[in-house]
Amino acid sequence: MKKVEGFDLADKKETNAPLQKKESKPVEKKERKEPNFIQRYYRETAGELRKVNWPTRQEATNMTILVVIVLIIMTIFLGTVDGLAAMFVTWIIGL
């Protein structure tokens, strides 16, 4: 049995010609249609949503409570500033 560069030539006829590789045909690539705007938008959006680090239920609850507390504090602050400004304008115009 004669082996040439990893090829087993037991079933081949012995010739003095060197081993030749078969020439492969060029592979034809199918042209892919570019997806339309809606398909591309959906795929990109779904891909981005998979990357999101979603909060747990406890984290979402804690953040909601924090937002409500900040909202109450800012309401009190802005109401006070508005009331003082109204009194100041009334005092200036009243003179």
C-alpha cells in the first residue's frame, strides 16, 4: 500500500504522474435581499432588548418608591418658591 501525503493509493492505479487535486467549481453565492425598514427595525430592536439588564421586582419597587419620594420633596420645594415669589411680586406691585 502506497501513501502519498495522507492519501491512500491502494485502490488507485499506480502511475508516474503526480497527484493532482480536483479543481473545485466556484461557489455561487445567493444574493440576499436587504431587509426592508420594518424588518431591520424589528431585528435591531429585538437584539438590543436582549442586551438589556432588566431589574428584579424588588429593584423596580425600590426605584419607584425613590421616585415618589423625590416627587413629593420637589413639589413642596417648588410650591414654597412659587408662594414666596408671588408674595414678593405682590409686595413690589402693592407699593
